[in-house]
Amino acid sequence: MPARFTATEVLQPLWHVGAAAFLVSLVTTPIVRAIAYKTRIVDRPDDLLKPHTRPIAYMGGVAMCLGMLVGLGYYAAVMPDLSETWKQATEAMSSGRFGVLQSAMATYGDRHSVHSCDAGGTCR
């Protein structure tokens, strides 16, 4: 039976990795959103399937992915022997623990748009 660890035991020595990923996602989300509105990569509402009232940027996942990649790169840089811990890291990521915060940030970003666009797709 595999050893059981608490979240504190796992995350405490690596909190700075999560903080780096969080900060990169936090900083790049408004930038990516602005690019999406400028290039009109938005989901426009309709009367059938989309209940939102204004266009919503599609590219929020790009900022989340950048944050995750920076976190993984930083993790790889600070770990003295990555080969032994790689299996544990991939198991933790595949279990969905890291996706909860990113999903919450993406939902917040979709609900609180910095820019507004009219029905014709013109963004202010």
C-alpha cells in the first residue's frame, strides 16, 4: 500500500513553485484576455445555447497553461534530483489537485471581464 501524505506535508516545501505558477497566471490572464478581445477571439451570445449577455474571451486557458508551464519549469529547476520525484509529481497533477485553483481562476476571469464588446464585436 502506498504511503499516505497530507496536503501540508506535500505542499509546504514547494509553496514557492505554486506561488510562481499562480502569479504568472494572474498576470497573464488580463493580457491574454485583451489580446482575445482585440483579435475578436470571443464567444458571442445567442438566443439558443449561450446564456451570457456579452461576448466572452476564449483564450483564458492560454494564461492558465503558461502558469502551469512556468510552475513545472521552476519545479524542475529547483529540484536536486527530479528523476525520483517525477512520478509523484505527475500522479499529483493527474489527480486534479492543481486543476481546482486554475478552474476557479478561469471562471472568475470569464465572469469579470475587463473589456466590454457590443453585439457587432466592437470592443472598448
